[in-house]
Amino acid sequence: MRSRRAPLVLLLALLLATFAGIAHAQPVLPGRLGDAARPLAYRLDLTVDPARPRFSGHVEIDVVLAAEASSIVLHGRGLAVSRVAASGGGRSITGRWHQLDPVGAARVDFAQALPAGPVTLAFDYDAAFADGPAGLFRLQVDGAWHVWSHFEAIDARAAFPGFDEPGFKTPFALTLRTPPGLTAIGNAPEAGAPAIEDGLAVHRFTPTAPLPTYLVAVMVGPFAALAGEAPPRGDRVGPLPLRIVSTRQNAGRLAFALEGTQRITGMLEDYFGAPFPFPKLDQVTTPILPGAMENAGAALYRDDLLVMDGAAPVSRQRAFGAIVAHELGHQWFGNLVTPAWWDDLWLNESFANWIGYRIGDAWRPDLGIAGGALVAGFEAMETDALLAGRPVRQPITDSRRIDTAFDAITYGKGGHVVGMVAAWLGEDVFRRGVRRYIAAHAGGSAGSEDFFAALAEVADNPKLVPAMRSFVEQQGVPLLAMRREGDRVTVTQLRYTTAGVAPPGTRWTIPLCLRRGTQRTCVIMDQRTQAFTVPGEGPVFPNAGGTGYYRFELGAHHWQELIAGAGTLPAGEALALVDSLWASIRAGRGTIGEMARLERALIHHPDPQAADAPDRALSRLVRENIVGASGRRGYRLLREKLYAPLLRAYGFDPAAGAYAQEAAARAQRRVQVVNAMVGVTGGRRLRQQLDQAATAYLAGDRSALDPVWFDHAFDIYLFTRDAAAARALLEKGLASEDPVFRPAALAAAARTGSAGMAAWLLALDDPRLRETERRDLLDGIMARSTSREAGYAWALAHIAALLGGADGAAFSTRLPQMLGRFCSVARADRIGRDFTAAFADTPGALELARAVERVRDCGLLDDMMGAQIDAEFAALR
């Protein structure tokens, strides 16, 4: 026995000797790193040549060790580390790099223990650029290569070793070595002109204010830039240097963004009562970012969000205002004060969502941007009403779950809840709370409790904080059932669900505002059933201003009163009325006839979003295929009756710039009228005009078709032609770098509804087709019921590659949204069987569960009430 044990004893001795240096090793956790090692400052020296597939770096990080340690756990993903060394206590010790998991946890082991206290870590490494917008990514545009960074949430670790968590805020000293003649951008200004060393231009930037890794910015390329400044304002005594930066073909369309950014920056400084927190501001664009990113002093946007002029469609100007104000609002709320951990991402994004719409609307009141906040909130209720879900604030214990927080619950619901509290408190009181929060935590990190405390200090109402917690710490949409007798309104709260789904027992503390005539009554509702006295004249509107995050259910007479007077409601209340009636229909209580009466009442509302909201609600039921042939005919008749007179009144000319000087509300209303009329019998002439304009445009006459009509015009153009025309349009799109035409052309080719065309597109092997665009093609294919099955089969056959690619984590949350367009109990079961295993342990697992439930609920509604809904549609005229 002894002779058989001897080798094992020797092996154990060898293992102990080998790993003696990691006796004090930090534990490797799926979530936070802990405080065993804390970064104090970074020095990043990166060699970035966009024309090459890889970049290299020398990185130094000053850290402080809480105790003696022979290993340090940090982050790095896909880095080929050639050298690691630590210097401290008068010694330099070489280390060994180990990436521990695919998420990017890493460990450096040292042959000798490092002393407690200050240590400097040094790394030499190289890594590949990403193809999609995560980490350091590169793209060829207009024949030239460019590099951008997008590090949120945990992709800085793909660019440099570090402590990739939001609570670690340190200064960054950045040096970029690039081919001469390229523009290099970081978070801070360049410290003088670049020097030439070893044939490379060396761009040295001044050290930044303390930042988390996810806000670091690195951009290199032959960019075009339009420079300006925001003039001195308030506490900022000097001008703020400001640039709009894009790829060269966009050089002539940057002035709109410069002027808008200057004004929005000043408005945000006024709101926060503090100067812009960083010494300069670059607004940079890339063709492939899904949206925008608030890098400190160097925000990044998808091209079409900034590249435009004053003749751009109203929808694009709205997006500019809301998104630029959102990203720049982050410079204070998110960058100057950063969430300590991803649990509080909701606070960062929800506040920015709210202030983006608020400041965007102040920038251009004529665009109707404020209504977009309510629309986003009501749309979020569709997701929040599902049983598969999450609260706004959710614990993040695993880094693989961070991406689940970037959804409609964080942005739409969270933003609406912030708006609800702001409206209930009043503008001045809420702003004082925000300023108190920013001032108390400037330059550091904070969380939900800190924000709640700041509001509580100014609110003088102890119930407000429990109210906010009840909305952000539990999922679901409150449904307020109301009964009125004279001045007394009795309200019962329960959780909203759709037909056939039993509501869970959930209770909220609700900041409730009711309006009756000109009088507004605001209370806190914290019981299941409560009665309130509501003085005033006329019917009670249950959601004053539409700012409350809840739906309401009323008696028949109360519904009739509100519908009859809907045309005089403020826009926010009109939108809330449409949403609650829509919810009542989905729950099996409201009727299509009521929504049609509401559409007639709102059709001439001065706010375009309110005027069009009932039609959007009805059209959704049609798109879900709950409505049969006879019902669709009734719907077309109603649309034609209501919208044909508007088309005659507004007129239609598809030419570029035909309505460039028109008031924004009128221009946007015409777009809605065309959307309604293009598919009805009376829209024949309209379709002919769009087809002729598209034909001329694609033949080279750029004046023939305004970009606002691209979608309809290209769809109609392809509808009357064969697959060769779709392939030719796709070719024109791939050959173009226009940030509006290219995606519109590709999307139209995907939306033909042809299964054959779908198969050809999904098999397309063209180097000009970007991976992000390939995902967009699949989305377009699954948007059409006639090609949806082809897209489903392709996604199922390629699911491993789709989820395993560089953008797999992000795509795992997008694909379920495509799958959720079906409407059948049987299909819901099939989706669950086909995809659940593949989505396990991905950020998209929750989105898939939502998609299955959404498809099932739609199928239940169809099974229970489809015939009745179809009959009600058929009766429309």
C-alpha cells in the first residue's frame, strides 16, 4: 500500500510547491471583484493602426493592495499578454497571465508575494479588433479604415487589462500611436500637437477626471470634423470646445448637430446648475452602433442620429433632440456621478431617458418630443404586463446578466417612473433633489438609496420614497379600477394582465394625480382600495398629464365621457386614454367600437402622436393576424373615411425637400396620413406617385424622393417587381455609405415577404455586408408574416453561430423580439421547445421567456375573442 501511495504524495508536494505563490489568491467571483486590489490610476499607451487587424498596448495600472497577495484577479478578454510585471516595495516581480473564463475574468500569478499597499502593474499585449460595436472595433467606410470604442458594459476588458467595474473610478492618461495624418480622440484634450516617433504619430492626452473603464473612449481614423464651442455660461467662465466628428463622406452635414449640441449643452448646464463636467466635448458618429454611448467628453452615436440638416424628417430631428440630450445628460448623471454597481444601471439610464425627452422638448418645442417619453413608457407596459419579467432595479450577481438590464423596463418604464415622481413633486422640487444628489456625489459613485435620500430631503413627504421603491423594486403594471359618485372617487388597485391570465397579488404605493376640469388633485395611494375627494367640474381624468405609470379601468359611462371629450385633452392625457382603452381591449373588456369612436374624436388633435395613437392601436391587432378578411376590410374602410380627407387637405408631393419649410407638426401628421392611406383603395394614386418617385431616385435623380418616404416608396417599388429588382436595390445599398439610404435599401430588400428572397439574403456572402446588417436582414424577414417561417427556420438552424459570435450576447436579447411576432399557443410551445436550451445562460434567456409568453397571450386572445374582435372590425365604417 505504501509503495502505491508514494507517487501521490510526491505529486501533492509538487503542486504545493508550484502554487505556494497563490496561497493568498483572491477568489474568482462571477460578479464583483471586491476590494483586495483597487486601481488608483491608468496609463494606457496603445498602438492603433485601423488598417491592421490587431492593435497592441503597454498599460500601467497603479493599484493598492489591501493585504499581501501572490495573485491579483482583474479583467481581460482575448488579450495576448506577452509580459506582466509588478513593482512595489522596491522590487519588480514578473507575473503570469491567465484568462479564467469567456466573460473575461483574469488572474495574474506572481512567483513571490506582493506587499500590501501601492503596487504598479505593467502589461504588454496585443489583441484583435472586433468587427461589431463592442470593445475596440474597426470598420472600412468609404475606402478607409476607422476604429471606435464601445465599452459598456464589460467590453473595456477586450481593449486593455483592468478592473472593469463601474465603481472603480480613476484618472486615465491616454497615449495613442497611429499612422500620421489620422485624427485620434480620447476623453480629454490632446496635450499639444502629435510628435512623430518611429514613423508613428504619438497623440498624448491630458489625464482625465476619475472615470470608470466603461466610459473610456478611443477613436482613430481619417475623420472629418466641424469645430465650434459652447459659449461661457453660469459657472463655466470659458468656452467649451466642441466638435462633431464623422467619416469623410458626411463632412457637409454636421452643422445641424453642432448648433443643436451647443444649445442642448447650455440647457443641461442650466438644469443641473453646474458647468459641463469635462474640459471638451466631441460628438462622434459610426455607421454600426445600435444607438448611442455617453463616453465622457467623447460621446458616440450611430451616423443617422447626428448626420442631418434642417430638412431632415421630423422623426429624425426628434431622435436627435431626445438622444443627444440623453447622452449629454449622462455627462452629469452617470459620468460625473456613476453607479457603484450594475444594480443601479436603472437609475443612470432611467433618469437620462427622462431628461433626454424633457431637455429635447425644451430645445425644440415644435417637434413634440415630450410625447415620446410617454409613448416609450406605455410601450414598456406591454413588456411589464407579462408574468416573465423583472423589476426595474434588479440584483446583478453575474456579469453575464448585465445586458438583461438594457431593455424597455430600464428605459421606458424607469423613465416614466422618474417622470411620474417629477410631475407629482413639481418641477422645482424635483430639480432641487437632483442637484442635491449630483453635488453630494460629484466625482464619485452612488446608488438608488442615495438618490432616494436626496429626493426625500426636498419632498417633505415620507411616503414618496416607499412609492419609488414599490415601482422600481417589483415588476408589473398597476391597474386602477375607478368608480365615481359625485366628488368622491373610489379606486381599487390590482396588477394588469391580459385576457385569460390571472393577476398576481401585487400592491404599490402610487403617486396618483387626478384632474377634474382645471383642478389637479395629487395624493399617495398605499391601500388596496381607497376613496378620494376630487373637486372640480366635469369627468375625472384618472391620470393627469399622462405621467402616472399605471392603467385605468372605468365604468361604461365614464369611458363614454372621456372618449367624447378626447379631442380637447392635453396630448399626454390623450395618449394615456388610448393606452388604457387598448389595455382594456386586450384584457377582454373594452371594444373595438370604443377605440374607433376614440379615433374619430382624436383624428384632428393638434398633437400628431395623440391624433394617430388609436390607429396605431387598431393596426397592431391587424398585424398580429387576429383580424380576418372581413375585419380587415372594415378597418380599411374606417381608415379611408378618416384619413382620405386629411390627405386631400395636406396634399402629397414625394420630392426631396417639398415640405422642408413646413411646420413640424404638420409635416409629421402628413407622414401619418400617408402611412394610413398607402394600403387602402383610395391610396392608389399615392402608391403610383411613390413608385414613380422611387424609380426616378434609383435611376439617379436624388431630387425625386425625400428620405422621409424611403420605406413606403421602396416597398411599393419592389412589390410590383421581381426578385431581380430587390437584388439590384440591395446592391445599391451595399455600394452606398449614405447613413439613411443604405439601411433603408437593405431593409426594403428584406421586407419583400418572399421566402425565396429571404433564403437568398440569409445565404448572401458579400464582404460589404456588415454582421450587424445581416442581423437587420433577419429582422426584416421576420417582420413579414409570409417570410417569417423562413426566418424562423434559418435562425433555428444557425442558433449556435448566432449566439456564439462576437455580438452574440447583444443578439441574444434581440432575436426573441423577432420570435415574439407570432400569435399562437401552439407556436409559443414550439418556440420554447426549439430555443430554450440554446438561450440558457445568455442575457437573452429572459427575453425568450417574454417572447414565449407574448406569443401565447396573443394566441389566447385570438382563441377566446378572435371571432368577436373580427366581427367588431367588420362593423367599422
